[in-house]
Amino acid sequence: MRVQAAVLHQCGATAPYVSSKPLEVAELELEGPGPGEILVRVAAAGVCHSDLSVVNGTRPRPVPMVLGHEGAGIVLEVGPGVTRVRPGDHVVFVYVPMCGQCPECLSGRPYLCAAGQAANRAGTLVSGGTRFRFPSGGAIHHHLGVSAFAEHTVVHESSVVPIDKDVPLHIAALFGCAVMTGVGAVVNTARVEPGTAVVVFGMGGVGLSAVMGARVSGAWPVIAVDIVDHKLELARKAGATHVINSTAENWLEQVQDWTGGGADYAIEAVGVEAAILDAFRAIKPGGTAVAAGLPHPSRLLNLPAVALAGEGKRLLGTYMGQSVPVRDVPRFLRLYRAGLLPVDQLVTSTIRLEQINEAMDRLEGSQEARQVIRFG
């Protein structure tokens, strides 16, 4: 079938993207689903910083590639052997396909699935190969097994989680990355307890989701830190009890004052090593800092080593919020439907696929929390 999709031809583009147009919206050929695969009509896709990181080369991937990894849609067709979904099902995409057989999957860590990670690095489906083609015949890579910046996509069945049909798909899309990572960092990685103090760095989609996760976990205070004031206002709406701009000279002293000497938990959702260090500095002795952002692979972190044994501080990494998607997407959706996770607050604008380069500029400029592409 013929589909419209946003194709990245080369990594390493620099802003302004609206003029350089690194992403080309083009008509492509999409093959039908093979064994274990499904054809999905994409209803909505979030524009995430991980997509921008591929565009600007921070997270290089094989090109050409159809970008997009956070989305939701409706199953149109299933290939041989598919058992988890059927045509008509509404689904949320998952950006690490899971084989269910490797040591990581069998130990309850499917977000580290060896087969899924290998396929993602290669830009293929976990079932092998690619399904997008240029009309001239050249193959196009998949982004994290999803490629949601397209009207339709073919994915492996392990790359989706079925959801109830009454959840708005443009909201459900955010559960595939922002919510799963941010809330997961709080409840799965940090394991925040009621009454403990939490500080979150970076009020993008993941950081705002972490704020929501902290509130639903019963934390107090919940402190939001960013360098952009209007994002701090979004944090208040998401549930932050206190906010502070980290360009203020006394921001750390203010956090320590609000928390009585330091937070119990700090969640970093910026993707730069300086923010990880700030999160580590913001916790009290015995506290836990969680790094959820993805810095450039070449960047190194310089921490005061004595704080680990001498002060009992912990620094943990988290990928996908250490979520088990088939467990966590449904339970986070239940919290949303109960009014406990105000995920609607994450959507700061909706756009058309043709506006994708403009969206990258706004994301680069920290103007948005989540922009959502809506199809049809």
C-alpha cells in the first residue's frame, strides 16, 4: 500500500530545521505484515526528544529511516501466527520489541530485551528486515520497531499493547514513551514511598509524567526544576507542589530548605550530564537519584565518589522506566481514567505530519512539552 511518512535521510542536522528540512514527508510503499506482524493505522504520534536526538545525531541510527516511536492506532490486519491482537483492536506502540525468550525478558526486564535492542540498533523489525520502501525500490529503516510518523506502519505484535477503545488515541499515544518512562522511573525504579520528598529535573513529557507519578505515589513535596518558566507552570498543573528555575543562584539551597536538607528521591529527565549531577546533589544522604534522560554517548559523568559509600547516596539508571509494558500500560491507563494521572496536561499542541520540521524546532527551543501528530 502507499502511505505518507516522515523520512530522515541523514543524522546530524542542525536547527533551524524548518529551513534545512531534515525530515521529508514522502509517499512510500508499505509491505503487508509477515509472520508475527501487524498492520496498524496510526491515529496519533508524540514528538519526543528521542526523535530529535536521531535528527541532530545525538542518538545516531541507520538512515534513511521513518522516525517516530511514541504512538497509538488501530489494528487493520494481522499476519500468520499473531495471537495477541486482532483487527479492530486499539493499541499503544512499545519502542522495545520483546522476544520473551532471552535472559533479560525471562528475568522480568523486557525493556532490555537483547533481540529487541539489536533490531532497534539495526533499524529493522525484530522479526527481521524492513517493510517500508521508496517507490523506486530502496529500503527504509524502522525507528525502534515502530516508525509512528506514518499514516500506517507494520510492526511486530510484541511492539504493541492492546487498550480499551474508549481511551482517546491522541492521549493513549503518550503512554508508549513519556508516561511509561516518567511514571515508571518513579514507581518501578525509585519506588517512591508516600510522604517522601521528590524533585524532578526537566519538564518535558517524561519529567511532567514523573511529577504525576510522584503525586500519585503520595510524595510531598514534589518539586519541579527547569530553566523555562512556562514549563514550570505546566508542572504546577501536573501536580508539582513547588517549582523553581534552576538559573537562580540559590536553587539548590531552596530545594534543601523545602525538603529539610535534601530530597529523598530525584528524577533526572533532561538528558545532559550536568542535570544528572544536579539530581545527585539535590538528594540527602541515603537518598536516591534516578537518571532517565539519554545524554550523548560520548559524554562522561563526574561525581563526588565519597558520596556513594560515605553518604550512602545511590544513582540509578532507568530505561523505559523499567516498565513491563503489558503490565504497566494498562495500570497507568487505569490511573489516568480515575483522574489520578492528568496526562491531558502533557499535550501542548497538535500538528499535522507536514509540520514535523517546525515541531523539531519548537522541541529544540524547549517551547513544548508534547506535540502530537494527529492523522485523519
